[in-house]
Amino acid sequence: MTRSEETMAVEKPVFVVTHPRACSTAFERVFMTCQDTLQCAHEPFGDAFYYGPERLGERYADDEAGRVSSGFSKTTYRDVVDRLVRDGSKGKRVFIKDMAYYLMPPNGEPPSIAKSLRLLDGGKPVNGHSPVNGHSPTNGLNGVNGHSSGETNGVNGTKDAGSDGTGNPTVIPLDILKQYHWTFLIRHPRRAIPSYVRCCAPPLSETTGWDHFMPSEAGYIELRRLFDYLRQQGLVGPSVARDAAAATTEKKSKDEVTITVLDADDLLDHPEEAIRAFCRETGIPFSPDMLSWDDEENQKVVAEAFAKWNGWHNDAINSKGLTPRTHHKKPVSEESENEEWRHKFGEECQKTIRAAVDENTPHYEYLKSFALQF
């Protein structure tokens, strides 16, 4: 059986792609209650991105001991893809939660297909690895208001040939990207980025092992690039899942994957409605029981799955369910935000947070324009 046949033997894996601190692990916990029908994979591509021989991340570049101690120093992108195929062979649908930036080189560097994925089993080049007829179609973000027409890949009109002739911004061949049912989870940078910084500062940094924040790991621009590329390739859309309370009426075919973008604040304010809408768009059977977890067996599975990111998921691990938050986020001024961040993290760190928030807000707002509405 070929890789494609194995993957399609059951429904396409659901791939929830996101950026850090988007409440994605709490979201994932909902689906980890469905152990009879779903096989969850918690941030598998981070193993190859940070630690493996094809690593793209900069954080462990000079820390061989850290890479080795992770247990993933030999993990390639092919290993991750193969692991997901094996997960799908167990008779359950695979549910993947991962970061978009794990699939791309940082800092806007030009991508190329990961070496381990360049050849299929028969030695045939993957996905037309060389540009077609010397030309490289482009896609992505054009930096103008409204939705991208798929003319460029990158921001402010810059062009990037991508990792293959299709303008692919990732190191994963298009043929593999086609095997997943893509969905998107976002959160406003004014909440996600300070949360990320908190995990990289004392006292929490003593547990996470990360002692500094890297703006290149904010993850918004990579998520936007991937989003636009998947739209251009027809892997999502053109129909958009807009109304959380009703099925998408504009779908043109039963095989079309609707554009499903969920905002974390909506998830926290309307958890049952949000999960119900997500399940409807992905074909996952919904039950209100998915919103509570307080049994010992589930807790053990969760603790093992999240162990590799020690300190990052404590709230999700110790939770017992997902209920509507009792207080909604109130609008705040930039001045009050700056003061709060200055008080918590110091003057220099406040400036770093503000710069990262301001840089990534346009990407968040772009993706938010596609989000489910409540």
C-alpha cells in the first residue's frame, strides 16, 4: 500500500494549524476525550524543526546537548510524516495540532523541500521539485487590504518561488499537504505574545527551559503564508465557514474543505458553540461530553502527550473541562498595555512585546476576516 493509500484508508487527518499561545492545547484536550475514534498528535513537527538533522529552528542551533536530551535529535520530517501515516492505520481518524512556523524556515528565508521528503519510495521526485519550464508560480500575501488574490508569497508584494514550482512556502511537498484537512486557530497578538514571553521569563522559564523570547517564533506570518497557499492550491475554500450556528450553505461540492478559522477568544466565550461548529465543518461527531474531562485514564494520556513541552501546558493539563469564561476581555488602551507589560517584564521586554504585537496584528486581522462568527 502506498503512502497516499494508507492515509486515505480512513478520513483525512484533521490538521489544526496555529501559532503559539492560541489556547490550542486546551482546544486539543477537547478532542483527546475521543480516544475511541481520534488519534491525537501533539505538535509532531516541532521535533524535526527544533532538534533533528533537518532542523530549521534557531533556538537549539548551538545546543547539541539540548537536542540530544530531547530524544528527537535524529527525527527528520519524513519520520514525522511516516508517524502520522502509522497513526492513521489504527482505524481512527488522526487529529493533529501544530504550529505553522514548524513547517518553514524562520525569518522569511527561502524554503526548500526537506531532504528526507524529496524522493518518494520509488525514487520519483516529489511534487515537481524543480521549477516548471524555468518559471516559479507565486502566491500568498500582497500586503493590501482585502483577501489575497494569490499573486505573491510574502508580505508587501515580495515574491518567493517557494520550495517547489507551486510557490510552496513550506518544506513539505504539496502531495503530502494534500493529505490533510486543514483548519486554523488564531488569537490576538496582544494576548498571545505576552503569554509566550511569560513562558520565557522567570519563574516559568526555570521549568520550560526557554530563557528568552524570539520574535521569529511568534508564528503569525507563517500561518498567513500557509493559509494563502492552501487557498491558492484549492486545499481549503473557496467557501468560508462563517456562521457558527449554521452549516455552510455556499459549499459547491461535497468534497470541498471549507475555510474554517476559529478565534481563541470565541472559543473561550462560546466553547460549546465553537466546538460544535468545528466538528460540523470537519465531520467529527460532536457530543457535549467532549467539553469535560476528569477521569484518570484521560489525564494519564494527556500528561504523557504533553510531557515533551514541560511547563507550557500546565493550565491545560490541570483543567477538568472547557466552560465559558465568566469575564469577557475588555478593550484596553495601548498605554495601559505597555504599562502592564512593563510592570511584569521590564522596560526592554515591554518594547520587544509591543514591536512584536504591532508587527503581527495585521496578519491576525487578515486571518480574523475569515473566522467563524458568533
